[in-house]
Amino acid sequence: MNEQNHAEDKSKQGFILAEVMVSSMIVGLVLAGILRLLVWTAYQTSVSGQRTVATEMLQEKMETLLNTDFEELMSGEDGGTPFTRTWTVAEGSTPYEKTLKVIIAWEDMRGMPREITCQSFSIDSRITSSGLSLANLPGGGP
């Protein structure tokens, strides 16, 4: 009888070891999933922060361009790390308007290119302050 009890104890120990191994594998898989989620969340937080900074840079430049004298508007670029800010000033559909475009470009922490763009237009303040509308000027609107 004593040998039979001893054999049962060994089989119970083997069963407990198998349970521990399976449980460890399940816990490992769950922890790997959580770790992957944490890495993804950190990446998205970084991208969101960079997008916020880029948006602020874009808004600052667009406001500067819109407050610049019409005759002094010109294209340009300034770079920094990690952002590059480019703005273009193009002639509009009439000689009294210009199209403004600001682009902020950068690479995220994975090296993926990112970019945000804003486009607006500027009208010669000499026209608007005189009470004229573009429709009343040569080459103006309908």
C-alpha cells in the first residue's frame, strides 16, 4: 500500500508541474500582449505630441504671413530638428490676391514621414481698406 501511495504522490507532482508550465505560458502571452499595447501607446503619444508642435508651428507661420504687408510676401523655408517648415506664396487669380501655403514636415520616431499642410489667401489691404471689392476690379471676380 505504501508503494501505491508513493506512486500517486509522484503522479500528482507531475500533474502540478504541467499546470504550472501551462499557467506560465498563458501569463507570458498575456504579458507580451500588454507590452505590445504599451509600446503602441507610447508611439501614438509621441506622434500626437509631434503633430501638436507641428500644428502650432504651422499656425504661427500662417498668422505671420497673413499679417505681412501684401507687397512683402515671399516664399521661404526654415528647418530645425525634427521639423522643416516650408511656405509658398503664389500669385492668385487676380493681381490683388496671393495664395499662401505652409507645410510642416518631419519624421516620427520610427522614421515614418509625416506632414501637415494649410492653405489660405491674402488680399491686398489697399483694396479692402478702400471699400472696393475684387469683383469691381479689372481681372476680378464675377
